[in-house]
Amino acid sequence: MSRADRKAGYAILGVLLITALAVLAGGALLSVALSAADVAHGDQENEAACAAAETGLSDALERLRWGWADDGSASGTVTVGLPGGESYSFTCRTSAPTSADTRPQPVYQVEVVGRCGAACVQRACQAWLVPDALPAGVTVAGDVQVLAPTTVAGCGVYAGGSVFGRQLITFADGAGSGDAAHPELWPQAGVHAAAGIFTDSGEVHGTGCGALTDSDAHAGVPPPAELVTLPAAPQVAALATHATSAGAALEAGTLHLDRLPAFGGAGAVGVPSTGLLVVVSAGQAGQRLRIVGRRPAPPAAAGLTLIVVGDATVVADDDEASCDFAGALVVTGDLAVAAPLSLDGSLAAASLSVGAELHVSLDQRWRAAPPAGCARVVVAAPE
């Protein structure tokens, strides 16, 4: 073999070696590129799963506020798909309280799992419900005119104006009964007015016949202004988005309590299962909503939170001579009791005129299960 042939052979071997090295290098670069792509894709999936978990946690807490797990039992797993292909699922159960646990009961354990592709992210927290938004007890922003026997149990009467007819108001548990609505202000139930408290004989503190548990501008400390303030229009509108329609129960300006659904259905974020929330407009200025009928007490039917936008009158009809239900009644205008009314819960109005027997009883344990629309979620120990 000539020297030229040997040189040509070496050149071919060099080319082949360089080609082989190039192929190996290209393969390594491709492998690195693919690996980097996998990592980037995995990071994207993980971020999407995290976002889904956070969305799920917010959804679960919102549903909890509206009574999703109010019965104290395991509620199963809820799974929700998102437009981008992600999903989340959550469960809610009650936590067993310890002897040292001073939080309101029940306490709920909320667990959420967010998923996207192969990524899976978990979130968990403990939460509980506390009363919020709606007044508790017998709350009147203005004056109270009592012309018929009125019995109050478990709470006081709180007025932003004056209370007339104090001699007709009695507390069912007698003197010294507890005030479960505002125990931090008044350990014992009484009548509290920002202006004055009157009987047939005149202002109670001026005549020396005022009860020791009563307070007004003439003696003691009148109720704080925020305590006798009704929900503002934006707040009522927000509650209305979660409300159940009155449907056939509202007929010709009359709301028939016995025709309302016994329980709420499932809504976008869960209609309250702790009770039924109904928001009704009284109509144009000068019109009054008439409220009639009797609603079965729990557990036969869920408690009712009835919010009337405008004025309302409790009346009798041909079927029922009285009106009664459990829950809360909020009237943004004037409320006239023209037929006997028995309410297991709270009553609030801009002004109140009692022309027929009225009985309001607030359960001492009402904070553990606030009425529908009257709760906010407190979150602790996020994990």
C-alpha cells in the first residue's frame, strides 16, 4: 500500500471518528434538551396543581360557610374539573374536640387535593363558623312600639331609638336570665335603648320603675350604634345571590311560610343547608309584604332566614290565625305584628310595632349553628 493510500485511509477513519463523536454529542444534547423540557413541563404541572389546590380550598371554605357540612358528619368527596384540565377534590369532616379546645364547636378539618397531569398537591386547614352579618336577638334600628304582650327568652331587646310599652315586655326565664346574643355587654337580658324606655307612667328611669337590667340614655350605657345597625343594601344584595327563590310561596304581595321549600337545593356554591335563606322585596314604596302561615320546626324543615327589603306585616289568614317559624326575620323597613308571631331565633327591623302577641326565643347554643346567611369562616392552622 502506497503512502498516499495510507493517508487516505487515515483521513476516512478521522472523518468516521469525528462523525461518531458528533452523533454522540448530538444525542447527549438531545437527551439534555428533552430532560430540561420534562422538568419544565413538570414544573408547569406542579404550579397548575398548586393553583388548583388553592382554588379548591377557597371553594371548600365558601361551601362550608353556606352549610355544606353543617350536619357534623362526613360529607364525602367533592371533585371539580377546571377549564385548563386541572382538577381539585376536597373533603370536610368534624374534628374531635379536646378538653383544652376553647374554639367554637364544631371545628371542621378541610382537606384539598389539586391535580394537573402527574402533579398532585395537598392543602389542609381547620376552620369553624362564627356569627356575622345579621343582628342577633330583638334588634330595632329605630323605635319600638309595644301594644300587646311580648315575651323574650335568651336575649334582650336592643333599640336605636325609644322603646314604648315596656310594661308589656317580659323575659320568659325571669329576672336574671342570660343574654345569649350579647353576653359580652349584658350578662343578663334586658331592654336597651339609645334614647328612652317608657311605660304608661312615663320614662322608666324618671319614674323610678326601671328594671336593673335595662339601660338607655337616661341611665346606664345605651347600645353601641353598630349593634342596632341593620345590614346595608350591598350586604343584602350579596346575600340574595345565595338565596332560594320564594317561588309559589309569594303570591299577590303575600308570603306563605308553609309553602316555602322545607330545605334548600344545591346552588353554585351551595345553598345553605344549615337553613333556608329567602330574600323578598316588599315592592314599591308604600307597599307592605304580608307574612302568613306556620313553618314546621327543625328537623322537619330547615330553619328559615327571611330578609324582607321594605316594610312587612305579620297577618293571619283563613287557614292560620298565627305565624311561627324558626330562624331569623330581618325587615329593612317597618315591621308590624298584626297577628300572633312566635319566632325561635332572632328578629330585626328598622322599626317595630307590636299589635298582637309576640314571642321571640333565642337558643343559648345558637352560635354553634348560626342562621343561614349569618356566618363567616374562621381559618386556623393551615398546612
